[in-house]
Amino acid sequence: MEIQRKSRMSFLVFDLDETLANVYSVYYFLASLKLQETVRDARTHSILPVPVRVQRQLQHAYELFVDRVLTEEESDHPLGILRPGILEVMSVIRDLQQAGVVQCVTIYSNNSHLESLHFVRDLIHRHLQTNDLIRDCIHWNHPKRGEERVLIPGFPNKTWSVLKRIMEEGPCQAPRNLQPHQVHFFDDLEHWDLTRALGPNYHQVSPYNFKASFDRLEDIYRSCIEEAQVDLTALQEYVEMLFMTKEDIIHIDVDDKLNGIIQLFDEKTHGTAPPDHTPPLWDGGVEQMTLVNESLLKGIRNKRRGARGARGARGARGARGGTRSKRRRVHGRGATHTNRKRARFA
């Protein structure tokens, strides 16, 4: 029964960059807040692991950073890291999940920085006050994407066979017989294998190109680092080893370590929006996502109308047979489906 129920559920998959969000402006802030992961990804024995004490301080700063970025994204003057409208789209998907129509959401990106995927997931989850909607974040270096990395060297592939296998075997726990009609995929680019496999369920959306203001992010980052009391000497040392090159004209300030770190990040992050600029309003990409959600909502309504019609037909047959008490029980059971949560899908 559980397998049959899952086989009727839908799975929504989103690309990250220029589909869900634009994380260009926030990369160095995230890479420094997730310092141990950045050291690990550097794959060099010349950089020692980050001390546990500093990792804890940075994790505290990261949690503050997520909260404060989300506050801005929910405001009337959003930063624009998240595509405008995405939080509303995800809120409806969460309702669909609770109604048993959508099992989960997956982020499937060719971005190699896993922490950027996690950051967008964390913003969405914090907004929805859940940790169970986006169950998997698949980045370019995911261990099960090996065949995509070598299929056409240098070309960023996304394929149905790999996506299907990861969704079935990974945290999404999709049924083993996952079919293309159960999956809706959203991407700003066309990936020919997925387009062929998914057909009308492949939704190519317009790219979201807005780059959030570095100046606004700088203020948030500074406040989080200071409140979490991060060891700036240690942070400075790792930032120098990981991010400074001979070409950098900005040198770490020994008198104001945090200011020097932020200046280095600023030097490497060009072309972001001025602080007083706001991202564009909802666009065609969000409209496409909204239409998919509405089609899933419509499916719920049609099924429930059909179920009510079937119950009514059984009640009518019962009345003709003289079983009036059975008809009353049917109507009584139907009357219990009036709570506020389910009313949204009536």
C-alpha cells in the first residue's frame, strides 16, 4: 500500500543557479562561514583542518547569517539572492506535500559548491519552518554523477538515468519504478537527455540574472561574525591560504582583520547591484512554476470531486435499497473534511 501511494505522488526537481536563486554575490561569505568544508574541497595536505572551536563559532555565525538574509528576503526590499516569488512557490509545494500530492523537492545543479545548494535549501526551510521539503541537494561532484562528468568531457550534463537512480537510492526515497510523468523538472537551460525523457514535464524557465548587493551582504556578514565572536586571527589565516593569490591587490589588514577579509571578498566579487536596487518582480519563470502547482492542485480537486461523486452514488443505491442509516453515515463522514488545512484543496 505504501509503495502504491508513493507511485502516485509527484517529485519536483529544481536547478539552482538562475532558476531558484543567484548565489554569485554570496559565494565568498558562504565559503568562509563553511570553512572546514572549503578546506576539504581544496584537497590539499598543506592546509590543516579548522580547529573544532573555530568551526563551532563559524556555525553559529552561519545560522545568524541564514536568519538575517531571510529577514531581508522576506522584506519589502529583498536582497534578491532568491528568485522573487520562490518562497511563495515553495509554500504551496509544502502544502501539496502535506496533502500527500508531492513527496519532496530535489535541487539538482551543476554548481560544484555544495554549500551554496545547502544555503538556498536552508533559507527555504527556515521560511517554511520545516526541514523535510528539500530532501536532497545534488551538486556537480556528487559521487553518483560520475557518468555525467565523462559523457561529454567539459560539458555539464544532466541525465534522466542518473537523476532517477539518485532519487530512488538517496534521501528522496522515490519508488524503484519512478516514471518520468511523476517528475517535474525546472531549469533555465535545456538539457537534451532530460528534455527527451520528461517531455512536457521539463520546464525551461527564463534565467534569473540579478546579483544581490555585496554592500548589503557585507553588513550582514560583519554583524554575524562579530556576534558569534569568531576568532578573526584564525579566520584571517585560512582566508589568506584559500583565497589570496599573487594577483590580489588587496592585502589583509593586520589592524582590522575583519575589514581586510571583507575587502578581499569585495575585490573578487564584481558587478553586484547597488544597495538601493531591488530585484525584478515575479517573472515568467515563477509563473511557470505556479502553473505546475495549480495543475497539481487541480488534480487534487478532481480526485476529491470524483470520490464525493462515488460516495453519493453509493448513498443513492443505498437509499433505493432502503438503508437510510448507511446514507446518513456517508454524509457524516464527508462532513469531517472541513478543517482549515484541507479547505485549501477543496
